Amino acid sequence: MSSPPPAGAKSPGKKPLRGKVKPRTTVFARLRGYFFAGLLVTAPAALTLYLAWLFISVVDSQVGSLLPPRYRPGIDIPGFGVLVLLAFLTLVGALTAGLIGRLMLRWWEGILNRMPVISSIYGALKQLFEAVLSNQSSAFRQCVLVEYPRRGIWALGFISGVTEGEVQRLTENEVLNVFLPTTPNPTSGFLLFVPRSDLVILEMTVEEGIKMVISGGIVTPPDRAKKDPHRIKGPVSRSAASPRQNPAKTDTKGT
């Protein structure tokens, strides 16, 4: 009988494994990867084209039904209603720029303001559109971080102006109007009156902040502080760079 090999001796015929064995990729896994890659490339463009086509179709149908039959084109032209709507809005804007147009607009607003329910809705919508479309407005020009709903938890908000009136008079510190949007619908949210010293101003633009809110944090804007290594990124601790010790400077002049 042969004696067993001593401990530690290499058994003949077996070579030691070198490195890790890479798992073999199956055909199904490759096809799945190709499918998701194609979906990632085509889905955004397809959805964008579909929404644009849906918007054009709705506008064409609504505007076309309002036009007299003699002014409608004999054939179906995609985008004809959109062109008519743009021309109509431009014409109304040109008319309201003159004296007669302003008098007619004032007369029309006087009629709407006398209606019990319509007056409140019209006033709120008018203020909203003036705040968003006016060139002199500073609404939603800066993204900020605010501690909400409690200390230590940060939420993304947008500065909509400097607080005035009774709210500012009853508060000790200077406060700002901060709109706190919800995810994934940024049109709804909360209006917060936050002291200026409690805000952390971000370098990201409003468009980047809105994309981040809609995506739920999946789409993250680039960190511009990496280009400047000497710049402090943000409040890491209360003692180092706390927003309460270093008041944030906001560009809210003219609001």
C-alpha cells in the first residue's frame, strides 16, 4: 500500500488556478443589455416627439373649430392651428401696447373683477403669469437648500423674492420667500418664509434644480465646485461652515 502524500504537497495533474474565473455572459443577458440600451436611446426622443405631436393636434383641432369654414385650409396642414394661435397672441400683445388697447384691457379687467368667483381666479392667475413671464421679475432665479421638515434634513427650494408686508413686519429677521416643490410634480409645493441666514445658496441653475426635483434625484447636476478647489462646497458641520454662522448672499435686488 502506498503512503498518502505529505501535507502541503501538490497533487500531480492538477494545475493551480490563476486569478478569478470570469463568469460567462449568456446570450439572454446580452440581449437584455442591448434592449435597455436601445430603450434608453429611443424612449426620450420618442416621448418628446409624441408630446409635441399631441400638443399640435390638440391646438389644431381647437383652433380649427373656432375658425369660420371659409378661412380653413382645404387640406389638413399640421401646425396650422399653432401658427394661427401664435399670430393671434402677437396681435393681442401689439394691440394692448397702444392707448386704445390698454383702455379696452382695463375695461375687460373691470368686468372680471366684479364677478365674485372669477375675480379671485383671474387675479391669482394674472399675478402668477406676471411673476413668471415678466423680464423685471426675479422669481425662481436661485436654488437654495433649506432645512425641512426638521433640522439635519435638507430640501431643495427656489427663491421667489424678498418677503414684504405683514409677514416681514411680524418677524424679527429678514426673511425670503422660498418655494419648496414636490416630486415629481414641481408645480405643487409649499411656500416657506425662511430667514436669509438659514439658506444655503447653490451654484446650480433653476433648470437643473427643476430637473433634479422631477427625476427624484436621479438626474444630478455637475458639481461646479470641483473646478475651483479653494471654494467651500457647503456646510459640512455647524462649526465650520454653518449657514447660520455665514449668512447667504442672495441676488434678490429689485424684487
